[in-house]
Amino acid sequence: MDSLKPETLLAQAPGHPAAPYGEIVPPIHVATTYERGTDLGYPGGRVYGRDGNPSFTAAEGLLTQLEGGAASMLFASGMAAATAVFQALDPGDRVVVPRVMYWALRHWLVTEGERRGLKVTLFDNLAADPVAALAEATGTRPVKLVWLETPANPTWDVIDIAAAAKVAHAAGALLAVDSTVATPILCRPLALGADLVMHAATKYLNGHSDVLAGTLTTARDDDFWARLKVQRALGGGIMGPFEAWLLLRGMRTLSLRVGRASTTAMAIARHFQSDPRVAVLYPGLPSFPGHEVAARQMVGGFSGMMSLRVNGGRDRALRMHGRLKLFRRATSLGGVESLVEHRASIEGPTSPCPDDLLRMSIGLEDAGDLIADLEQALA
Ligand SMILES: *Cc1c(COP(=O)(O)O)cnc(C)c1O
């Protein structure tokens, strides 16, 4: 069974039909508490709903198989999963994180994280050699955890996970990767040396813009994973059973959706790559700085996320943003519908995002229709 391809695992999820009815899709378990035996034991092995829910098992198991890990946990959102990792560290621990990454997490780290005693060092992941920048930032001081996001929001800069893992491990740190954009279809960070993988499952894994969810997958069922389980069970950032059910339903078409979005994003990137009105940021283009690394560590595509920097600055970018007809003006990504966003205005004054940048999440529409929409908005 271990040799089955991701497409087969996804299509067949959750595996064998459930007893007693042999249903092809899993039931939703809504109980928050479970009855004890007279011996005070729990015959079903479950105690209380904050520890987990049988409705999570299929999605967690599927993700563990896709990532090639030891175990996975669902959380109430991507942020709940990501912040659980940092909250499992001790006050005074040093973490090294990218300068350009998912904005809300960086903001949480340098405000709430530091308030709780974390020492947060940012490294320049947009440097010509981001691994060298990481090595310089880890330096000789002790580091507990290195966090990567690749491709990174919203410039899609890529970092070599295998090389970064060597740097992190040499510094005695764990390596965690936010792999939301790549998904387990395009990249498997654990196989490249990472210790933990996080997904905002709100995005591609669910894929329909109707569930908030986060996941963590660990390479080893070790002490740190035990601390993360405590973070979820006692911190309470757990998702609901219906949301877990919707997540699994979305995941079953993950490979089709990611493949299609990647192909369309590539077509759009190629269409605009030599257009003087815009600069295309997309790891699939050979001219993109991280292309070679992306081509090595991503398999089958470069994701559906891309950005355009509009020649003429913020005003031209906002005019184009306002004229789009098919692209929906909304935050988030990874849904079936294409979205566009002026990132600098949502990230606010502390954002490192250029103000001429429009971020696009490419959905499942026809590539020609999307290109025509972008063309009419640029004209
Ligand atoms: C959306 C997102 C998150 C946060 O996930 P939520 O489910 O919104 O909390 C984290 N990282 C990346 C890359 C994201 O796109």
C-alpha cells in the first residue's frame, strides 16, 4: 500500500468503508464526550473532544502518507497550527524566520512571540543566496527552530530546503516548513530533511474557500511532537468535525486542482514574461532567481500562486486591480476561483511587499479567459 501514488491515495480516501453500513464516505462524529466503563476505563479509547475527534483520523492519516511523515494533526486554522509550534518552545529560545513570509505569522512572531520571550531573528530570504543568509543569521548562537516558507508569500522566492536543513541541524535547530503554497503534491519537505511541515489547509488542501484549517506533520513521533499534542489539546485550537469532513472532501481532488492551477499559472507567466508593462514573479519561469532550486525540489509544477509587479507603481497597480472582471478582489488563495490582491494595502505600513505588486491565486477557470481579463485590465 505504501507504494501507491498520491493520486490513488487521495481518490480512495478515507480508505476502507466504515462499519456497520459500509459507507463510501466517512460519517461525521459530533460527540464532545465519551462514556467511561465501570472500571473507569474508556472502552472506545477516547475521552473528550478537545483531545481529537474520530472525524480527524482520515484527513490526518492521508496527510501523513502524502508527506511521508510519522503523524499529523489538524488545527482550527493555519495560524493555530503555526503558532502552536512556537508556543511549544520555551521563553528565551531563539528562532530564525524569513524576512518575507506569510505576513500574519511574521507579525505574530515579532509582537506576541517576542512578548512571550521568544528571540526572533529574521533572515533575508530574498538575498541572492538565501541559504548563506540563513547560515549568517543562525551564526554561532544557539537556535531552537528555523522556519521556512517556500515559495514565500507574496514574492514566491524559493529556498533550498535540503541545504537549509543542513544549516538548521548544524546549529542544533529543528527545521519547520510552511508548505501551504507547494502542497504535498509538488513538494515533500520531510524527504528533503525538514522535521515539521505546516499547511494552511484553508488554502489548497481544502480548496473551496469554505473551511479554515491548519495542519502539522512530523518526521518523528518524538518529545517535541508530544509537546505539540499538548498545545492542541490544552491550548484548544482544535477544528470542528464538520470542517474536518469538508477538508477531507476537498483533499480528494487536490492533485487535479493543483495540477490545473499550476499549468494555468505557467501559461499566464509565459504570456506576460516579456511584456514591458509588468514584471512576472513566478518560480516556473527560467528567468526567476530561484527557478533552478524550485525545479529541483518541486515535482510536477510550480503552484498556482504568482504575482505581477505593474510598471508605473501603486496607482497603475490599483487601476489594474480595479478593472479585473473575472479575478475576484479578495485575500486568501488556493480555491477554485481566481483571486487578486494588492498585498501592500492589506499588510499595512510594516509590510516589506512592494506597492506595485498584485498577488494572484490562479483558480480552475480557462487560461485564455484569465489572460484576456488581465490583458483588458492592463490596456
Ligand atoms: C493563509 C496562510 C496561513 C494562515 O492560515 P489561516 O488558515 O488563514 O490561519 C499561513 N501560511 C500561509 C502561506 C498562508 O497562505
